[in-house]
Amino acid sequence: MASRDDIKFLSNPNIGSKRKKYCRFKKYGIKYIDYKDADFLLQFVNPQGKILPRRITGNSLKYQRRVATAIKRARHLGMMPYVADLLK
């Protein structure tokens, strides 16, 4: 019987496997999300400037709400754009 290393695959066998999503705020113990740190908040915004949903970022509900509030405050103060073409 051939082992897994001996079998040649036509495509990558790891394509269908997904990594477990986790809340980075819980993992690293981040308690406060600073609205003045626009570079950090850009991780949670897509290239058009829209806030990414929880199912993509992996944030917990509590921290997703805080991220959304921080992004909206940064937008209000002019630190982040409301709408952008290829923001990143």
C-alpha cells in the first residue's frame, strides 16, 4: 500500500481545508481598540473602505462592535476615508 507521500496529486490536497478562525483580541488580550490608530483599523476594512464582517475577520461579537465603532469614529475625524478606490 502506498503511503500519502508516495501519491502524486493533480491538485493541492490542502485546498479544501480551512484554518480555524479566532478572535485576535481575545487571543492577545487586547482590551481597548484605539480609534486613532488608523493603520491597525485598515486590517478590518476592504479596499473599497467597507467594514469586513465577522465571518471573514473571525472577531467575536463584542470586539466586532468595538472595531466598527472605532472605524466610524476615525472616519468622522477624517483619519480614514468613508469611500476609497483601492485603499490598501
